[in-house]
Amino acid sequence: METKKLISGALTIFVLFVIITQPVKAADMVQIGFQGISDAATAIGEFMTELVR
């Protein structure tokens, strides 16, 4: 359990470091992630629509 806490803490510190030192790149990465989720949801919706037809 300690290893999990250590990895979580290190990841949190890394994310904060990137956000503070490179906010534009961090925002771009978040935008890319949300765009990917949106594209996946759209594709699933289209797939389900075609199944119903």
C-alpha cells in the first residue's frame, strides 16, 4: 500500500510541476484528452444508432 501512495504522490507532484512550468502545454494535453473522449462518445452514439435502425 505504501508503494501505491508513493507513486500517487510522485504523479501528483509531476502534474503540478508541468502545470506550473508549462501551462500552455498542459492545457493542450487536457484539450486533446477531452477531444478524444468526445470523439469516442460520438462514435459509440453513432454505432448504437446504426444498431437500432
